[in-house]
Amino acid sequence: MKKTISIALVLVSGMAPQMTYADYVFGTPVNLGPTVNSSSTEWGVSISADGLSLFFGSRRPGSLGPEDLYVTTRASTTESWGEPMNLGSPVNNSNWSQLPSISSDGLTLFFSGNYAGGWVDELWVATRATQEAPWDTPANLGQTVNSSSADWFPCISADGLELVFCSNRSGGYGGDDLWVTTRETTDGQWAPPANLGPTVNSSYKERSVCISSDGCLLIFGSNRPGGSGGYDLWAARRAAKGEPWSTPVNLGPTVNSSAMYDQTPSLSADGSTLYFTSERPGDLGGGDIYEVSIVPILDLNGDGIVDGTELRIMVDHWGEDFTLCDIGPMPWGDGIVDFDDLTVLAENIGKEVADPTLIAHWALDEGEGDIAYDSARDNDGVVMGTSAWQPDDGRMDGALAFDGATFVVADSALNPKEGPFSVLAWVKGGAPGQAIISQQAGANWVMLDPATGALMTELRSDGRQSKVLYSDVMVSDGNWHCVGFTWDGTNRRLYVNDILVAEDTDIALAACDGGVNIGCGAVMTPDTFFTGLIDDVRMYNRAVRP
């Protein structure tokens, strides 16, 4: 292995990549369809560790009570789900049985409901000797765990030693909070529950929860402010079991919708798929089960392919807590760059990969014509002025020459106010005061200081205290330079050739829906038109880290 790594490092030692900050992204949520879902409400979901059984609650006709527990199975993770089967008696009865959580060995099923009648939900557990055996009569978790208030939405950890659930008992921070009870062994007694605290819980309602199989990611539903609809899915991380949870973040509009609820999450054991229930438009009934893929960003340097460059970057940070390379074993990593990450990388070496966060990519390799094509989306630019293509003189294949009167204009790609983003480009030449990338009726995103010719940005907030961000690095020396600007929602940063050259704090940027200019300033004054070559302009809706 060491020899292989050494050879790879030699092969890539001359490269100057545009590195990006690795994280996970979500695919498009997919409804599991009419085989699994019905015209009634499907509510609560739990995926088995082998990914072959999906337990859920449903109010469909044929149930023994108002809501019963069902299971759908499949022969392999690449095949379709089969017709759901009612778990039957004694798990289901004439009362409510709902919100299942299956143990990693598939032999213990936690669920909630007013199983013995009445109106208050409690936590219950059923066991079976083998996965083919029938379920035994459910047992109540008892007064140590349950309270006189509602206790529901259980989630059992992969090791079986933590049970997180929702309760509106006293001692919380809102109407419903997340609590956890623990035990020393899987056949031991549960300890009195502890509230997860004000970092996770809020003055609003936290309902439904799941824990990743590595115990480091907590996903839950909440109606706190900052979401897309009524209840959204949020996530918090921790470095290891027993460590504190981080401040929760919303999973964003790709997963969450404007519907009343997106809730009851369940993660596959490998962390690659999130199952949840939602009543978003297009569902078959009062709520359906959806799945969405979770994909680590493997293209560490943002060049569209996984190759030796990624290997070099990973080896440079071996043994570190370096999120750029922390892509395994789960999509969100485990806090250290090691063989788990190398294994994930190795499985994708030589593959072209699509980065969903790349919202515009003008390669400027056309060679002819007046269209600068956007290979990431559909935001093609138009060359205004002389189309002086340089097919053999670019930093990455071809480039476009700018003569002080030429520029490229494209429709708006993003609004700086709406969230983190980045813009990167290769440039050769230029002069003081000239702009590389700007936004019409907005700001000059990346430009050369009119006084010194050093890299700078005029992107800033509307506040009276906001300032232009300057660097002291010159890029107009006739050599190729990779220049970039990033904003992560708090910090502005300028980069030259993968090196941070300036940064400050600005918690908001001015809003603008104007189009993108490449090679001239926002107001297009003559002194802002670029003279030189520009190549491979990329724009991301996240903060990359060159």
C-alpha cells in the first residue's frame, strides 16, 4: 500500500488542483410507490440493518386497530419492495400500534402507542427468537422509561444500548423533547431517561428521531423556525458516543418540503439512504414513505473525476480530522482520515463523478462560436465582443481571450444572500481594476485591486460597517493562477493557487438576482474589462475549501 501511494504521489506532484470541501449531499426523494404506500396514512418507518425489511405504521383498510405495524421485504437491496404484510396479533390489536424501530439483529421491535387502551402513548417492545419466528407478546418498558405523559417515536441504537424517544413529560424545553435512556448490556435494565438538552431541543416540538449505525449522526423532526414547512428534518453530529451533540442544521429543501410534515427518519446501516414519511404534494394518501440517497462528495479537487489527485490530498492529511477527505465509512465521515476513507475513494478511482453542488461550470473550451456552454446546468453564456477562443492555450484544455472589450454574460446562477456559495476560475494576465467575475446590478465578486492589482472582492453585506475584502497577492504576472472566493454563511475567504490569502467575517451578503458577467465589472465601465485569459469558471452552492 505504501509503495502504491508513493507512486501515485509522484504522478500527481505537478498538479495544482482546485480542491473543494467534502461533505454529503442528498439526491431527489423518491416515493416508494403504491406497492408500499396506500391511499391511507403511512406514518413512521424503520429500515433493518441488512436493508431487506422495512417496518412502518399504516392506517390502511384491513388493520386490526386505528393504526397497525406492517413490514415490506425484498430479496436484495437492488430489488423492489414487496407487498406489505400486517405484523398481526399480538403486536397489533384493536388499539394504536405505531412508530416502529427494529434492532440491528432484527429480533427486537420497539414501538409506541396506546397499546393497552386509553389516550397516552407509551413505549413497548416485542421480541422473536429468529427472523422467521413469530413475535412474542409485547412488553411495556415500564415506569422507569415511560411516564404519565406521551412517550413515543422510539429509536434503538445499533448496539442496542441507547433508546432515544420523544416525550412531553416535565423537565423539557418545549412541548415535545428528545430524551435518551441507556443500559449497560442488551439484556440489562434501562436507566431513567435524560433530556438531550437545549442544544438539540428547543422551545418548539422535537418529534421523531433516528441515530446512524455509527452513533454519530442524529436526525429528527422539528417545527422550529428555519424550516421549509410545518415539521422538517434536522441533523446534529457528535464526535463519538458520549460526546455532546452539535447545533442542529436543517437538511434543506432537497429533503424537506413545504408540507405540514417531513418526519420519522430512518437511516440505512451504511448511511447511504434515508427513509422518512411526508405528506408533500404527490403523495398517495395522508402521508407516504420516501427514500433519498446520501452521497459523499468524492471529487475532492473539483475537476470532475476521482483520480490520483484525490489520493495525494488524502495522504497529505492521513490521520487528521480533516473533513475534506473524511468520506467514510459513512458519507459524513468518522472524524479521522484513515483506511475507511481510502476504501471509499478506491472504489471510485477513475470514475467521472457529478457534484450536485456545482451549479455552473463554464469550461470555456468551445473553440468557436459565441456560446460559452454551462456543463453543470442550463445557464449557457453569450460571448459579447470578439470570440477569441484559445483551444490549446488554456490551463485546462482551451480558454477564452479577453481583449478589454470582450465579456461573457449569462443569466443569474444564484443570489448571494440565499446561502453559502463559491466561485473559482483560472486566470492569466489582467491589470489593476479589472474584474474577473461580477454580477449585474450587484457586486464585483472577484477582481484586481485598482490600486495594487492584488486579488479582492466587493461582495459584502448591506450594513454600514461592511467592508471590501482585500488580499496582498498579485495575480497579474502573466502566469496561470487559480483564484477563488467562498462564503460559508459567516466567513468570506479569498484564495490564490489553493492558498488562503484573505478572510474576514460577514454574516450576510447583499441580495442580487442579476446575471453573471465573466471578464468585466458589475456596471461594465471600460476600466473593469479584463485583458488576458480566463479558463474553467466554476460556481458552487456551498463553501468549497481550496
